[in-house]
Amino acid sequence: FMQRGLDSQTKKQLEEEEKKIISEEHWYLDVPDLKEKESCIIEERSFLRCEDLVYGRMSFKGFNPEIEKLMIQMNSKCKEEEIEEDDKMEADVSDEEMARRYETLVGTIGKKFLRKRDQRVLKDDDEDDEVEEGNSSTKPSKRAKKMFLKPQD
Amino acid sequence: MAAQRGTAAEALVGQVVLPGDLLLLPAHYDEDAEGERLRLSTGAAPQGRLLCGPGLRRSGAGLLVTKCGLLRHRPAGGGAFWVDSQQKRYVPVKGDHVIGIVTAKAGDVFRLDVGGSEPASLSYLAFEGATKRNRPNVQVGDLIYGQFVVANKDMEPEMVCIDSSGKSSGMGIIGQDGFLFKVSLGLIRKLLAPKCEIIQELSQLYPFELVLGMNGRIWVKAKTVQQTLIIVNILEACEYMTAEQRKQALAKLSGN
């Protein structure tokens, strides 16, 4: 059947013969194709799509506040979609709060990337600020440390 | 058997139809306009497809009625016809929100009784925020409010407690206390109608919480047992009371 060394020509001939045999044996309908009718009717077994039913979970007079919120949300979904959602998105974080947070955020992340010397400066400043009645003697000594002191003979 | 000659669907809206009635639709719904048809002067041709709701089946020339009840019609959104019938036995339908009672825990799956022919299955991952390590705390006997994701006559129904976006939106385990009882399916649909007078009148009485399942089950919780029982009795009885009788009953209660 699949013999090695067969020329491609003889292979083709064999294939054609096989196809002929198969197609003669194939049954086919001698009937013209029926046009598929596009049905304009959909069958539905659920009442939900026919009638306009509200959501099944309800709460009245504040018995369950979460469900009352849900009721408003679900029942208005039928009428206005996505408008309420957009409003909620905007009100999450107000612009002022965002600006305030961002301000402090920049400072804290900035400190992370300071070099050691700069960090020490920052620390000194902080300590100076905190200690109001601080020792004034420490100040010059700290400042002096930075400069190289020539050893006295 | 001679072919039954149907009547126009729109002529029977609001009237009682019986199984076996054939309803003809206005000509623009069908592709081949053959046969005798009552041409109704409808307005502009509706866009979209016609919805053939519960109680109706599509058959060749029109719609075949399979349940007895009142024929309803909704002209909006392509139009819809359905039969408003009354029954007590629930058949699971995809997309319905129902109250189920947990009857068994089988490994990773809970079995819930929803009032249908088979118990529904609910996977423990189908809750909001549930992971393999963070399992929901569900015990046998708990009440669960969820929706069907698979519900046909060949397979066991499956439920989930989250919607398509992954949020629970009110579904899940229903809390402690409260009272569960069963009513007919028609009453549930009446109570779930957009502006239901019964619910509006009841909401004036006491603060309470209500969960309505499409399988005929209602769960009520109020502050005291007595208030809960009053609400239960009203809901059960209001199916057969007229509006005036109901208002009288409520007036007596609010007077107390």
C-alpha cells in the first residue's frame, strides 16, 4: 500500500484510483438543497424574559440596609445602566485628598534614594527640630566632625 | 384529521386559551405567507424576533398552546407571547432565582432541594470570594438563594450563587431565623411584578425582610415571631382575597 520507492507519479495514480472508487460508492442525495428558513420566533421557557420582574430579595423599613441598597441597585439596573457606576467611580477619592497623599508620598520615596551624607544631614535637621531646648554644645561638635581637624601638636 | 384553523394571536390576548389551540401570527413573522391568514392591521413591523414564552410552542403555521391559562402579550422589544398559567410544581428553568435547602454535602458539591424532580447541585466554588482554601460555611439544612446555570430535562440542574461578573449580588446563604413556606408559582410572579400592591401595603406595616424564590418558596424575617407569622399568613391568604378584603385585613392589623 504505502510502498517505499514508488515514484510520485505512480503514487498519484494510485490515489486517484482510490478516490474514484470511494466517490462511486458514496451515497448522495439527489435532492436540491433546502433553503434554511430563518426563524423569527424564539422559544423561551423562562418567565424572567417575558415579564418585567423585580429582584427577589427585598427588605423594608431598614431591616437589612445592605439589601435595601441592593434593591435600589438592581431595580435601577433595568432602567439606567452604567450611569450610576460612573458616578461612584469619580467619588472614590477626591482630587484634594489625592494631591495631599501624593505630596507626602514623593517625600518618603525620595528619602529612600538619598546618599548617605545627605541622609545624615536630614537626620541632623530632624533631631534639631525635635529637641527644642537642645544642647547647643552638641551642635558645633557635630558640625566640626564634618571637617577634617588638624591634630594639634 | 382536518387541519385546525387557528385564530389570530392578538385577538386572544387576555383571554383563556386551552392546550391544542393554534394561534396565528401576523404575516410578517413567517417567511412563507401561504394559507389563510387573518390580516390584522398592525402598526410598523416589529424589529427583532418574536419571543414564544412558557406555555407556547412553535408549530409550522403559528404557535401551539400547551398549557391552559390567560394569553399575555408584550409588544415591546420584538414582541412576546406567553401563557399565564397556575401551578404548584416547579420545573427548573435556566436563569431563575430560587431558594434551595441543603440536603447533603458530597465532597466538593452540595445537593440542594429546589422542589423539582431532582436535587440541584451547587459547587463550593460558586460563591463570591470562595477559593479552594477559603470554603464557604454551608451546613446541611441551610437556605441558599441562587440561580440556575444549567436546567434542562436531560441533566441534573446546577446552581450558582454568583452572577456572570463574579459578584454575589444578594445571592448566597440566607441568614439565621426567619420562616420558609411554600406558595403557588402564580402568586410569586404576582408578587414580583414591578408595582405590586401587596408588597407595597405590607411594607407600610413593619420592618421585615423577604426573599422570593421562583420555585414557590418564600422566606420572611421580621423582628418578632408574631410579626413574622402575620406576614406569612397574609402572603398565603392574599392569593384568594380580593383587594378590598386585603385592605380590610391590613387596616385591622395596623390598628392593633
